[in-house]
Amino acid sequence: MAEKALQGIRVLDVTHAWAGPLVGMYLADMGAEVIHVEKPGIGDMQRSVAVHGPGLGDDNLVFLFINRNKKSITLDLKNPKGIEIFKALVKESDIVVQNFSPGTMDKLGIGYDVLNDLNHRIIMVSVSGFGQNGPYRDQHAYDLTAQAMSGLMSVTGLPEDPPLRSGGVVADQLGGIYGFCGVMTALYWREKSGRGQHVDVSLMDGASFMVSDRIVRYAALGEPELIARMGNKYPFLPLTLCYPTKDGHFTFRFPAGQDPFNIAKLIGREDLLQENEGEQPVSFMDTAALLAKIDQPLRDFLEDKTTDEALEALEGVGVACAPVLSIDKLIEDPQFRARDMLVEVDHPRCGKVKLPGVVTKLSETPGTVESPAPDLGEHNDEIYCDLLGYSREDLDEMKKDGII
């Protein structure tokens, strides 16, 4: 098996739900030893919610996905003995990932300053709805909250309809991605300085970056249309962008690199661009203006074509376009499969489980999906006995006292 980039890095993953666990998942995919610290008897809240199905019993597919490649231990962080054990683990670790409400780790006596005193190389990643400072820091937030307050929902949907949430868990995913980016940057800094640091990630910040094109334009120009809901259109571009076909929808890439005159000829409407004949668009906006003149005729031309026919016709005149794939079509798509974006792993109760693959492909140290999420406390013996030196009798006693 190929060496992995993060082999030798140990992570304490004190997270629950979505965004926080994703940071640990990305680290585990790349070879880090990620120890998911869960509440005795209950575990991560995600164990008991969301997707179940025939043959899965109490196992939740989402949990199996976002906690894959990890180890699981149980530990009561409200118990003084539990805090003592956690501090011992910190001394043996490189990274702590947590997504409690801001201030919770400090109240438990294991905030960043305390952890830094124990281990100057420790990196702590804190993922929260609004970040560790600001007037909203103490408010609870989830994916939908962050989508709503980031501006993302305000520009999603049709002009005449209410704002819509994204079809995916965008804010949580971005929280995980930015948390991973932050910890990797901090690891690089630690290689140079020998010191760890605190990484602060906000779901609202990450989701707001999704509309940064709107933010930068509106901040400079202040024009209301720049922040309006436009459906499948786009500010500055009076184009549909997503055209219906006889059997579905496909997208049409605006307008860089497109030749409006070739498209007009394809659909038999050269007359619409006669006054511009012989002109060569010199800018993105010139091309967009010409395409706007044939937007509705192009829609009319395509609506009685199948998606395959539409794609073939437009690709034939150099237009970048693509079908809108439903999820069932996506997971069978040859490009998706060629990139190993759906992998199969064994689970002791569920059998073969299909999980999303690793997005980032590394040539020398590729990440892999080797196992779904572990059972609650599955690695207690390994971590407490082999790493910290407790005896089996110690573990039995701690279990009886509710510490693990």
C-alpha cells in the first residue's frame, strides 16, 4: 500500500454532526490517525439521526461516510478523570478538532491556552456557526442557518419566489474544507516554527465566500440587480444558461469562447444578428450582448430536441455545454466512476457499503477510503491501553464509573 501524506499525524476529533467531523474525515483520508472522542453510551448525535435503510439496522449511512477511516473511543469530558485522560491524549497528539459552541472547551478546562501549555506543537481547529468572536458567537447555527445569514440563500431561487437553500449541505461542507485548509496551513507553519496555533472557522464566513463575486461587485458599485435572485441567469448576463430539452435539461456555458454567429446559423436565425454581421466581439460583455439576442430562439430550437441531440448540435459549433445530471445518473456516469468518486468498503453488519470517494488526487501519496465509521468505543482498548498504558482492569473500572 502506498505511503500516505499524513501518516504519523495523530488527531483528537471531538466533534459531532457534520462540519466538524468532515475536518477529521479529510485528515483521515490522507493517512492521519483520527481518534473520534464520543460521549459514553450515546456517541456522536449523527449516529442516531438521518439515513437508515433495509439491512442497516441502527447504522446511519451519513455517519458511516463522514466518520470513515477513524477510530472511536468513549470519554466523558464533564468528568474530572475524563479531562485528565483527555489532557494525556493531547500530549501524544498533533491536532485537536472540535465544534462545540465557542467557550465550551474553556469551560471544560481544555481550551486552546491550556492545550498549548500541555503541548506547544498542538494545533486546535474550532469550527462553529459564527466563529470565536463577534456579536453572534454564542448563537447556535447549523448548515441552513449559515446559508441564510451568509447571503447565499438570498441569491438562490427565482426572482418571484422565496429564497431557497442549496440542494447540498454547502455551509457544513465548506466548514469542513476550510477547517482542513486551515489545519494544513498550520501544520506547515509548525514545521518551520515548531509551534502550533488555533484555527478558527465559521460556517457563515465560508458560505459567504460562495457569493464573493456578488459581494465584491455590490461593495464597489452598489447596484441592487447585482444582489437579486436570478434563477439560472447571472448578473451582467441576460442569458438563460440552463435550457430545457425534450427529455431533461442541459446547461450552456456563457459566453467566453462562444461564437454567437455560429449559434445563430445553427438555429437558423442569422437575421437576429444581421446588424452585427462582420463584427468580432472584443470582450466578454460584447459576446453576452449578442447571445442575449438569440437566447429565446435558442430555447425554442432546443425544446423539441433530446438532450443528446442538443449537446451534439451545440458541441458541433464549439459551444461548451453539459447535461444536468440527477443523482441517480451521476453515480452511473463514466466520468464520475473513472475518478473513483464512489467506492465500496466492507462493514461488519451492513456488508458492502458505497461511500463517496476522495476528491483530491495525490500522485505520490493518494488518499483512500479503507473503512466506514467505527462502532462506538471500538478502539478504547487500543488507545487507552496501548497508547496511554492503562490496564484492562482500569478500563473496566472507568467504564463502571461512566468515564468511558
